[in-house]
Amino acid sequence: MVQQMASQGRTELVEGLMAGFPQVPREAVIKEDLLRGGMAFDESALSGNEDGDVKPKSYFIFSFDHRTLPELGAAALNRPPEEIVLTGGPYELRRTVVSVRVNPASPYLVRAGEDGALGLYLDGVRIADVGLPPMPDYYRHTLSNGKSVMEVAPTIQWGYLVYLTVFRVCQYFGAKEECQYCDINHNWRQHKAAGRPYTGVKPVEEVLEALEIIDRHDTARTSQAYTLTGGAITSHIGGRDEADFYGQYAKAIEERFPGRWIGKVVAQALPKDDVQRFHDYGVRIYHPNFEVWDRRLFELYCPGKERYVGREEWHRRILDSTEVFGARNVIPNFVAGVEMAEPYGFSSVAEAIGSTGEGLRFFMSHGVVPRFTTWCPEPTTPLGKANPHGAPLEYHIRLLETYRATLEDFGLASPPGYGPPGPGRAVFSVSSFMDSLPAAEPEQEPVAP
Ligand code: SF4
């Protein structure tokens, strides 16, 4: 099945899956294909960097590109937009926000048509109108030390989420520790090499100053949550362990802007006492990402996590943390698609979905709702090198179907802190799980444990 699809044209593949999985929104089929394989940009669709009218791609943690910066051509000089929004076209797409992953070889191209309006073209055919995110007012201001808000506190998900990668590298270092799909350390190196501003450890005061600017200019209150994240800390930074390092930002933010944003942290699965410190500091949603469910693949793909914590202990800590945060507010991520990466991954979509479905059932049976990002096979990672085309699109579509069915089986709702669910309404941009759930009023506020 997989090989048969690889030999099909892309339009045929997309339309075949739309027809075969009518319960999955068509928007999600296009979005998943763009996320797993990237999109090309004509120069007419690039941003004017920080001086233009379009919000540029901030490279908020990983590169999320299919080529290294030096290989991106014009897109390396003039940044692409952070996200695009798709509407209309022959598939009558409802409003769909997609994170930008650049791939000059993609059959999807964003360019201006003869009428000057931007469109998304697949195999040369215009399939959607493209909207670009306007430059937010807060990006037009700089901190007192001259740093840009985009560098210190970029926003994604159409402005909903302030993404605070406060530690730009990971202490899981080298082939024996780094997650095999992760380019955080390479992304740091490539931005440094290109002479771009890229702060390794963001001082708390800088983060507060950037948030002050966002708060002042975001008068529509579009930004509603912040994520504190970065690499794993296996020892200390500035004398602080992981809970105290990331927690100090939450504490400072909550003291300066009480209740202004929903505070989230992405960190290792830590012992309960450390997790309690996160909560005490003011974090309300905890993301101890489990990455991939299958035992063998976890050991192979996440050698640092296996070495420092171990899979069973990681899962046990996820469940333990529900006693601190409440099950609804523990939202572990997985990287959808790596289960099918060669040479170790599953070779059939059914096996991959069977494994990941087992993981979903495990967590959801405890009231924990995982979420996922669609794997982008970045070229400097071991898995990206071996699998430049990522996972089959059919896998991603069946995962959306399985995710929704499992959520419904356990009577659970979409996780809090992700904006509204439903096609035409979702803003979560790095997978279409929110686009694929039924429309409902978002549960914006984390529920008290
Ligand atoms: S823990 Fe793994 S995925 Fe997270 S930053 Fe480190 S290497 Fe990357």
C-alpha cells in the first residue's frame, strides 16, 4: 500500500485519501501533506523579514525545514511567513492555519497568480487562496538592548501562543543522546553561522520586557497562552535544575502579569516533587512528551530519555503528574510519523497505527489526552536523512481518524490551551488534530486539579 502510494502523483494521492476517508476533513488532508512534506515559496510570497508587512518565520525551536538554511536560496535571505492560512479552491477549504516548513522540491508552491493574489498550487493547479499573517504591532518594537520581540518571544498559531524557547540547545548531546528526529542543536548552530541573533539562554528580564511589549500592543488579546520550553537539562544551568530553571520564568511572568496567559511548560518527565515546583511557580499545563509509543523505537529514537529516565519511568511520571496538574492539564506530545521511519520503524501503516493507538488508549484510559506534531524530516537529523519524504500521508490521515475515535471512546474533549477545535476554526498549526475534532467551544482555561 505504501509503495503503491509513493508511485502515485501527489494530487491523485491527496484526492484518493479524501475520497477514502470522508470523515477526515479535507482541510486536514492538505494540511498534513504540507506539514510532512513542506511547501515551496516563490519569491513573491516571502516576507520582508522584520521590516515588512508579513509576520516572518521565527524558527521558534527546531528548523522545521526540509533543507538547511544555506540550501534554501531566497527563502534564507527573505524569510518565509511563520504560517499561512488556506481557504476556498476546488476543495472548498474552510479556514486552515498551517505552519510553514520550507521544501524547495515540494509539489506544493505558494505564489502570486496573474491577478496578484497569492495561491497554493499543487502539481501546478491552484488549490487554495493563501492568506499571510500580518506583521503584529508588537514585532515592530525592540527591547531596550535592541533585540527583537520575534527573537525573544515569537508568537505562533496565528498569534494565540507565545513560544518561549528559553534554552536554545539540549543537554542530550551527540548521537548517543539526542532524539533522532530533533535538530534543536543543529538549528542553533546554523543560525549562529548565518549571523542571525539567536540567544542560547534567554535572560528572564528580556522575556518579561518582550511580554510587556506584546501585552501592550496585543489589544485584541489574541495571545492567550505561553509555552516555556527548550532542551532537556540533565545537570544545571546557572545552578538551577530543570524544574527551577524553567520554573523561574513562570514565576516571574505570573508575578508581573498574573493570569494574563495560560502557562505551559514542555520538559522532561520529572519526579513528582519537581512537577509540584512547576505548578507552584504558576505553570498550569505540563507537556512531558512521550515522543513515540513503541518500546523498541523509543529506545532507539530517544536514547537520552531512555538513558536518563527510561520509558517505563517516563510513563509512570506522566501519570504521577496528573495528581499535581489534574489529568486534563497533562498533555504529552508525540512526533507523529517517526514510527514509520526506516530502517527501524514499522513498514506498514496498520502496524504503526496499531502501536500508536495502543499508546493513545493507555494515556486516555487515565484521562490524559496526548497531542501530536506532524513529523518534519529535517535533513540534519538521522531519521530525516534516512527518510527525506517523511511518513506516508495515509498514516497521518488514519492517525487523525484513530485519535478522534479514541477520544470519543473515552468520552474526552480536546485538550485545554489549544484554542478552538473544528475545521475552519482551529489555530493549532503543527498538526491537524484540532482541525479534525468536532467544533466545540474551547476549554481555554485549565481545569483545577
Ligand atoms: S529532549 Fe530530544 S526532542 Fe527535546 S530538545 Fe532534546 S534532543 Fe530535542
